[in-house]
Amino acid sequence: MALELKGVSRTVEGRVHIHPTDLVLEKGTMNVLLGPTLAGKTSLMRLMAGLDVPTAGRILWHGQDVTGLRVQDRQVAMVYQQFINYPAMSVYDNIASPLRLMGRSRTEIDRAVHETAEMLKLTPMLARKPLELSGGQQQRCALARALVKGAGLVLLDEPLANLDYKLREELRAEIPRIFEASGAIFVYATTEPEEALLLGGNTAALWQGRVAQFGPTPQVYRQPVDATTARVFSDPPMNFVPVVKTGHRLNFGENANAPADGAFADLPEGRYLAGFRANHLEINRHSGNAVEFSCTLAVSEITGAETFLHVDHGRERWVALVHGVQEIAPGAALSVWLDPAHVYLFDEAGRLVTPAAYAVAA
């Protein structure tokens, strides 16, 4: 059982929402749609669900063309950010409502409701009303109503975005367990790279209506095929700086140089774009091969155990994530250090030419 998108695109009033997309989602897989707001995550989900019809291309389910099939006639369930529950009905009746609409017997409904409630740890709350539940329990109730139908495709559109931190962490840990127990195809939309890494499975990195890369989540994170994927799958977004390879040296400008050894040794001479994540910039030199960059602090954000330092290096604005509380005044000059083992090199068109050495070894 698989969901296949073949050349699927969506244009509304001359504006492209989804560029031609090919995607295959296999039975029993967790698939994350990762991208910023307006990247096309919800638009792609609506096409998968049948809520919208593609401008071009076909959607196949079990090998059958369902492109024009109504959402009511598909094996699909969808959960949104908002807690869409019926407030006047008990949790039991909320979960049972789709089955009653489908004309299932009372015995079948009762069994399915209790099995689903047990999977989602809602059994003690079946007699309560949704407003008597916590935010996380309300979202689990909405998820239970989606899963009870036995849908082969479950679409989760940023389902944890409106929860506080503690509840998000609670449900993030539970969703992989729920997913494995259901055996359905899960598609989970998020703007947060950390959430994609926690959920695992496969990730599609989206940018401006295009799927930049799709594959196993750790692979997409460690070996992005281009600068766009690297930018999407980094939080804060990946830092970049131009670099020139000359002979056996990498020149980052302003006397910042590094040996072009290891994977960099065989690269042709020329101009490249170096990318590196915020947590790989340091304000103290820990590696003998680290490259020093002279920067100016623009602003700092203290989060508790860590500090985000927004620094200017020439025309580039970088973000460094460093440990501890760093009380540095805006406008202060400081040096940041970068180990070349954490550098990705992209060509001038943005295509990956050399992944970071640490990512290949991981």
C-alpha cells in the first residue's frame, strides 16, 4: 500500500502553490513535511487528502488513480493545529462520531473506541467533556477521532503548534508509538527541524512550493543535497560564507584560511559556498584546525543554558549557538572559530559538492 504523487502541481489564480512533485509514501511510514510558513506543507497535504484537485499530475492510492475522488471517499484522516472536538459531547462520543456516520454497529463502535482510547491513553477520560481535559489530552482526543476510522493515510498539520512546551514534548514522545501501533501512512507537517529529528522516519524539505529533498530523516539532515535543504533543515538557518579553493588552501577571506585536505583535497580550484550550523561556531578555540573569523556582535539572546549570538562578518549575518550565559555588549568585537570538519561546500548554483566530514563519519 502506497500513496504516489506523480507530477502533481497546484496553481491558484496564476500563482504556483505547488511545483510539479513526485513523491512515494509507503505503508507504515512516518513522513515529515518540513519547511517554513508558506513553503507549501498544507497545500501538499490538501492535495493528498483530496480537499483540493491538482492542476496537473495524478495521485495514486494502492495503484488506483484517485485524483478526482472526493475526500469522503478516501481512506484519509486529518488533524489540525486547533483542537477540533465537539464540546457538548463526551470524549467517548467524540471518538465514536465518525463510526456512527459510517453506519457501524454499536458493538463494533464500542470495541474500536476502547481500543483507540487505550492506544492514546484516554480510557480514564472517556466520560469527560473535551473542555475538562488539558490541551494535550484534547489534541489526543482529536487524534483518536482520526485514527478510529482505520484510515490508511493520517495527515497531521502542525498538530502541536498551539500547545505549550511541556505538552508538545509529551505528545512528541507519544506520536511515534501511536504511529507504529496504527500501521497507517503518517504525514506530519512542521516548521521545526528538531521535531523532524525527534519523529524520525522520512523527511521532505519544502521551500517555496518545491520538495527540495526527500529521504530518511538523518540522511537529509546530515547530507542535504543543496543549500536550500541545508537552510530548511537547520534551526537557526544554516550560516553561509563564500570560499575560494586555491591550491591546497581554502580561503574564506580576510586572512581566514584552512588546509584543503581530506574530502576537500580533490575539489577543483574555484569559488564555492561554505555552510555551517549555528552550534558549530565557537567563541573559544577547541580545535587546532579551527578557522578564526573577526566579527561584531549585533545582538545576543540568552535562553538559559545557552546563548544565541547574532554576529556580523562583513556583509554576512551569522548565528552562533554557544553554551552558558554570554553577557557581551552589542557592538563588541569578538572572534568566532569554526572547525573545517563541520563545513559543507556547495557550488555556485547551491548544489552540495562535499558534505561535512563529521556528517559522513556519523
